[in-house]
Amino acid sequence: MKDQLLPFIVETARSIAEEQGIDVSKELNDSTRLFGEGGLLDSLALVSLVIAVEQGIEERFGVRVEIADDKALSQKNSPYRTIGSLAAYAAQELEAKKAAG
Amino acid sequence: MHIDFLRERFAAARDKDALIWRDQSVTYGWLLEELDRLSASLEAAGVKTGAVVSVEADFSPRAVALLLALIERNAILVPLTSSVEEKKPEFREIAEVESVVEIRSDDSLHAWNTGTTASHPLLVGLKQSQSPGLILFSSGSTGKSKAALHDIVPMLEKFKVPRQTLRTITFLLFDHIGGFNTLMYNLSNSGCVITVADRRPDTICRAIEQHKVQLLPTSPTFVNLLLVSEAYRQFDLSSLQTVTYGTEVMPESTLRRFHALFPNIKLQQTYGLSEVGIMRSKSKSSDSLWVKVGGEGFETRIVEGLLEIKAKSAMLGYLNAPSPFTDDGWFKTGDAVEVDGEYIKILGRKSELINVGGEKVYPAEVESTLQLMDGVEDVAVRGEPNPITGHVVFARVKLSTDEDLPAFRKRMHEFCKDKLARFKIPQKIELVEKAMHGERFKKMRRGD
């Protein structure tokens, strides 16, 4: 599932950064730092990305997932560290929601 | 007794048109006669003087005569129009309605007593003072409907001063403080009230052309719909002298566009609330949101950036909620304002202020900017909780283009980057199909 989400998240991160005037000349991938030290995005862009990912998942899979809630913020390792960690967290939440029916 | 001054003015303008309903006019002479006929009918139907009476009717000449006949009998009026059909039983109970008077769609009158005896202390007190009353329900768009009880006598006081005679569309009905005010203004000044079957832009424009309307009191939402629909292109609106707007914050972009299209129409902001009545107001100019408010019987002050009003015509209280007044009688409007000398500018409801990571955003400013974009028909902005920044700016947008969300988001950022601070640009967008206003043409930011 994570692999399925990764290209979509890369693409969304790129367009949000571009829209908000953030330099994205480098290639974005699994290990790109998103937020925090050396991160691509600031909090406004991060919030936009997370919401766009939630909306994109709902559109593609018909399932509402929350990837910006207290649970996400209280993870031992922040899901917003890298594009890969965000994709993994989103995939995990999507699987859980699907399993719960 | 309380409407003797109206009877005198009606008699002096006997042959003039008082109301236009379904494109037919009735005169002030007719209204006087109908007032006497209805007084007799109410007496015969056993509607007691001073009773709490629900008036269940739409805006027809008979309904207007009925309101006046009831005021003359010191009744406490509870106007209920068909727009609140499903809530009528609940509203009758809250208002402790003692008699129902209904005008059906065939214009026939039906009256009966409910068997209730009003016992609310505010109602009992008003009855003892032998004053007619008015109960208005808030729309409940931000929670449950509150019932505001007014003494009609101080409300009527300001209409004793003669003012301009105008032909006016009643955009709001008499179950709303604005509609009641428009009606009483016109009746007091021998003006003509033009009623409309619905409030679509083309219906309103047709009525303006056909009945040479001079004054259109409306809401910013309607002004925007009028611009978007371009209905004004098919009709002659040259009779129109003044458009007044109130009930919500006017987007500056909408005001400017309307003024550019109709430079000869005066745009005038109004400010009123069902709790305190309608203040007199004066806009700095047609394309300015700066406005002076007040007038006889009103005091205003600003406390911590929020407008407070003390009014002689203030309501006596809510029937179903605690008193919102301070101990010394000030009403906290909850509207945040900027001040410049005698003028104020209304920024929006404090409760609608969005706090994005410590930065403050008023929905109206964001809406005003987004409405300047091509293809944006309507937009409603509100805050949504988000643990990352506390809240995010959430815009629901109705588009006339077939863009998808990522395409619109991209265009929006491009458009807004030199117009709005970055934190004000919506972080969340949803594209919607349906209109985002309620029955009273006020933007519904809370709706789904």
C-alpha cells in the first residue's frame, strides 16, 4: 500500500511546495525530509500537504483517513519526518480503516 | 392607540399605493378599511386583547393589515412564515402562543385559541404594561433559534419622524427585524412596498423594472448572486436609487464590482440585530465599508475591539436563553470592528475568527479575495481545527469551471500570492455544487 501511495504523495508535495513558493529544484523521493530540520516544508505547507493527502486518499479509495490528528502527532517517530514516513503512516491508517470496514 | 399616527398617515394618502402583491396593488385606503374589517373578525373569533398571537401568513396586504390590527389590540405578535413550516409547533410552544391567526394561500383567514396561557415572566410583564409586543426567532444558523421579545412601542417611536417616501422591495419578510423595519418605514412614510414571490436575481430585477423600485434592502450574498447571474443585463434598473446591505460582512470585492457597474446607485450599509433593533447608519461612500452607526436612541462603544450597543429599542430579553445584556444594559454584538474617527469597519464575528498558528484571519477578507477569481461563483470560509497549526482556513468553493481540486488550488495560490498573507490562503479547499446561503440570503459558513 505504501508503494501505491508514494508517487501520489511525491507529486502532491511537489505541487504544494511550488504553489507556496518553496524551492523544489531537487528530486523528491522516499527519503526527502519533509518537516523539521532540513525539511522541505514549513508548517503552513505541511498542513496543506497533509490535508491534500487526506482528500486524495478519500477520492481514490473512498475512505476517510486522519493523518493529522492527536494520534499522528503523538507517534514516537513523527509521520511528517520524510515523504516515506508520511506514505507509510497514511498506508497504515488506510489499511486499518479498510480492515475495520 | 399605538398606531394612531399610522392611521392618520394612511388617511392622508388614501389613494396612494401601499403594497404590491402578486403584481396587484392595494391603496392606503384599502389598508385602513381592511384594518377595521380584521379588527371585527378578531373580536368575533375570540382573540383577546393583549394575547400572544402567532401570525401564520406570507407577506400579503391582508397579512400587513392583520399585523396592524393586532398591534392595535396590544397583541404580542409571533410572525411565522412558511419558511419555518417544520419549526412552527416548536416556535408556538417557545412563544407560549395563545391564539393562532392564519391566512391561507387562498387569502382566507382562520383564527383559533390554543388553550395555552402565557406564563413567562417577560410575557406577563409586557401584558401588564399593556404594550403590543413582537417575538422574532433567530435563523438558528449558528445554533438553536432564540426567541427575542420586543416591546413594539419604542420600536415604533423612530417612525414618527417623517422621512423620504420610496418604492421599496421587501427582501426580508416581517419575521425578521430587517423586514419588519422596512415594512414600518414604508407604511410610516406613505411609501410603496413591493413583495416578490421568490428572491432569485431575475425575479428581483423584473420587479425593479416593472414597479419602478427605488430602494432595495438586501444582503451582500444577494448582491454577489446578482453580479454572478448577470440578471441585471436583461432588465431596466434605472429607477433604483439605493441598495442597502447588512446582516453580514460585505466582501470589499463585491462592493467595488457593484459600484463600478452601477456608479449612480448609492450603496448604503445598514446595521441591526434582532436584539437591539436597526440603527441609523451612513456609509462614508458607495464603495466604502466604513460606516457611521448610531442615531437617536442608540449608544455605541468598542470594548477590546468588539462593538457594544445600548438601545432604547432593545428587546426585553430572550424567552429561551439567558439575558445577553450587561448589568447596565449594553449588548455585546460579538462583531469585531476597526475604528477611524467617527467611522467603524466591521471585520466579522469574533466567533468566526480563525487562528492559524497564532495569526488571525477573518473569513470575509479571504472570501472577498477568492471571489475576484474567474469562475468562482460563491465561496464560504471558516476555520477547521487541525493539530498542526491549531486551525486551518477552510474554503468551500462553488466553481463555474470544470477544474479539479489540484488545478484550482494551484490557480488560487497564483492569484492570492500578492493579495493575501500566506497564512490567510486557504490550506483546505472543498469544491461544492450547491449554493451556500440560507433562506434569508445570508452566507452559511457552518453548513456542510
